[in-house]
Amino acid sequence: LKLFHNLPDVSAVLNSVSSKFDLSLARDKSLLSLLPGCNHSLDETLKRKEEVEKQLSEYLLEEKKRIACYKMKFAGGSKDPFLLEVPADFPSSSVPSYFELHSANKSCRRYTTDRLQTLLHQLERAKEEAEDMQRSALRLLCCELDRSFP
């Protein structure tokens, strides 16, 4: 009992640290994630990622209207997650010349465009930056705890 009596009170440090991280996510998935408002750079990066995702949705709607193919959707695998998928029964002559055929099968054709590639590059960059900042959250935690070491 005397051993614990001599330990310093660290509740202020623990409260400070716990207010910056999503503790339920840390407990459930063993993932240390900063809460919004704790890191301005991360908040801006996540906002930029959301904006690019919104631009992708708007681009899909724009292309659907342009070629009058309302069954067009984003499709693809892990390597190419955002390809413009057009049903195979949609006439090829109605597809704009700036659409580059990526793949085809008996049920659909998948295309990419320069603008789509630009948006995907922006999205990938924002995702990578956000992941890097989330990884640095552990360093932030260690620094916070280290400052109060004495």
C-alpha cells in the first residue's frame, strides 16, 4: 500500500491524452485515431479527402447525364476501384472518345478518363497523408506521456 502512496498523480496527463483519441476505437479495433479538432493538419486533409470523394460523385453524375446512361456506376477491384462501368448493351457509339476502355466482359465495359485519373490521384494522396498523420498519433501520445515523465 505504501508503494502506491508514493506514486505521483497522473490523472491530468491521462485525461489530456484520452481527450485527444477515440478510446472506443482503440479498445475495439486496437487502432489509435485522433479525434477531430486535435490536429488541424489532419482535419484539413480529411476535409480535402471528403471534397475529392464528393467531386468523384459529381463527376459520375455529370458523365451519366452527358451520355444518357443512367446505369453507369463506379466499379472495379482493389487495383482500380473507380472505373466507369457501362452496361454491355449500351451502344459503344454513344461513348465519348475521351473514354479509354480499361476492360470488358459480356455484361459490361469499364472505362477511365484523364479527369477521373486526376481525381483518383488527388484522393490517393489525401488518403496517404491522412494515414501518415494517424500513424504519427502514436508519437504524439508518447511525447505527451514523456513530457510528464518526472
